[in-house]
Amino acid sequence: MWSIIIPTYNRLPILEKCLRAMEAQDFELEYEIVVVDDGSTDQTIDFLKSQQTEFPHVRLYQQDHGGAAAARNLGIEKANGEIIVFIDSDLVVLPNFLTSHHQALNGQDQAFTYGAVINTANFEHPTSELFKITDFSNAYFATGNVAIAKHWLIEAGMFDLGFRQYGWEDLELGVRLKKFGLKLIKCPEAVGYHWHPAFSLEQLPRLIEVERERGRMGVVFYQKHPTWEVKLMIQMTWIHQILWGVLSLGGLVNERSLRPLLQWLINQGKSQLALEIARIFLNWYNVKAVYAAWADSQKA
């Protein structure tokens, strides 16, 4: 049996699309969909409870808002399957999704499969998006689209609850899994279409805060695994300081100075390009947050 674990928090519209796609799988084995609601305040719970006949594979669990790591751990504890598939609640897949993971895994135990993730802002037809260079990922273990034997997650200690803000909890678990010698099998046929709304200036305060949280959690990651590889991942190197410091002119290129250009691009229908340009100062916020968190940790 396979268990698909989906943590969710206030994402009902896209969660519905996610679940309908998971119910439409052409998978030959038995599977369940373990949805863990992380304290949603929208209509997620009421909707799922009222639509049980529409989602026969879904088993719903609830917890107070505690973050993705805690939600995934609860899902692991409740899962009946020998194989765990992690996807996010804003991911929409094709009918061959589970079959593709199953064929790529091919009964191998000391391995896991990692599917492709394509980002899209197309809510009506998310699966129509084509792969872009910005969709490439070189991550070893990322929970947006991965299948792995449950016992490895338990032996590795599951997700670390020290990651209470955004970022790094899955990659940190990947470091621990790597020590067991697990082989990463790329599975590009198992495509997940990751939906997010088109970029707008109203998103900038939250995007900046996400980068600051990612910086703080990056230091938590490095404290647990103080290696050069992790330093590169979290951007805690002089290379990143120089790169983003120069590109942002030491912070002069920011959400205020670029606002007219970003809005013009958005008005021209080029919101993705606007977001890529915004990443210049978003990365600078991240680097600054990493070094500030590191300095604070040394004082403690």
C-alpha cells in the first residue's frame, strides 16, 4: 500500500484540484491520501468532511498550526502504507503520477524517487505549463514530489521540529537520509504542477519575510550540519555576500527603488520576469538574515 501525505494550511481552492487529481490516478496498487490540516482558518475542514464520497481515498487529520515539519510527521505516524509519497497541497498531478513513481522505484528499498516540479500561475489549467529552466532543481531530497519507504523516514528520525519557520526542514532530513546510502532516482515522468498566484507587488512584504525566515532556518540547518555544502545551500559564504551585495548595490536596489519597473512589467503581462528581477533584492534580504541569525547564535 502507498500513502500520499499532503500537509495543508488555508489552501482550499488549489487543495481541491490537488485531491481531485490524486483521486484520478491510474495506479494499480491500493493507496490512501493522508491530508493533515495544519490549523486552517478557511473552509478546508468543512469542505472535506462534506465531500467524503467525492474523495474516497482521503483520510483527514487535524492539528494546531505548527508548521510543515509537524504536519508531515503526523502524516507519517498515521500512514498505513509501506511507501510514502510527499506532495504539497498546491501541487496538481497527472493520472500517471503514482505509476511513474512506482515504475522508477521498481521495488528498490535503499532508494527514493524524486519527480519533476513545474511552477505555474495558471489556476484553471495548471497542467498546461511547460518546463522552464527556472524549474530545474538539484536538491537531493525535497518534499514537493518524492516517494520513499516509510521505514527510512522513521529510522532517520523524521522531520526536525526545530524548523518552526519557513524552509530547509526537508533538505535537512535529506542530509540524514544520505548517511544511510539512499540512492536518488530522478523520475521526470512524475510531474507535479506547483501553482502559485502570479506575482504582484502586494506579495512583496510576505516574500521578504519568507526570505528572512529562510535565512534564520538556514542557520539552524548549518548548526546541525556544519559543512561547506550546507553553507553553500543557505548562502552563508563570501561568494553570496559579494554576488547579491553587488547586484543589489548594497541594498539600494530594493522593493522601493524597483517598484515602478516591477509594476510596469506586471502591467505588460510579464509578472514572472518581474519576480525574477525581484529575486535580486530578495536574495540580499536572505543573505543579510543568514548572517544576522549567525551572529545572534554566536552571542547565545
